[in-house]
Amino acid sequence: MNNVTLAFEAAWKVLLIGLVLGAGLPTLFAFGIRTMAWGQGGSAEVDTASAPHPAGRVVGILCFALVLLAVVLGITYIVAYGFGKELSFEHVYPTIQNKD
């Protein structure tokens, strides 16, 4: 029974990471595109132009920065693993360390 519990715990973690990275990052990118359009005064559904909103540009840039950060961290993790090192999150910012 312990093996079944461990399998369900592992499956839950894989599902959660898959949802965050597999659906979450593209959704965040799409939200960034939408807020940039709102920031320019446009809309995806209506052809009429409205007044620009500076907050839309700020939120859009923030969304793009988060997606870019996730991509850079993913590439850093893969490269560090290839060189026999690991990416550590012990501090506020990630660092590359030798494996223990």
C-alpha cells in the first residue's frame, strides 16, 4: 500500500509541474500579448480603438519577463546538469554548484 501512495504522490507532482510549465507559461505569454494590446489602446475582439492604458504595457512586460525567466532557468538547469553540476535554490537567486 505504501508503494501506491508514493506513486500517487509522484504522479501529482508531475501533473502539477506539467500544468504549470506546459499550460501555464503559454497562458502567461498569451495574457502578456493581450495586456500589451490593451496597453496600446486596442482590443482583440473589437475593431474600435480605445485610449491607451500604461498599466497594460507594464503588466505585459512583467508577463514576458516571467516567461523569459522560466525559459532561462530551464536552459540553465539543462546545461548545468550536462556539465555535472546542479542548480541550487538555497538562496534568493539560483546558483550553480557541484553535485554532492
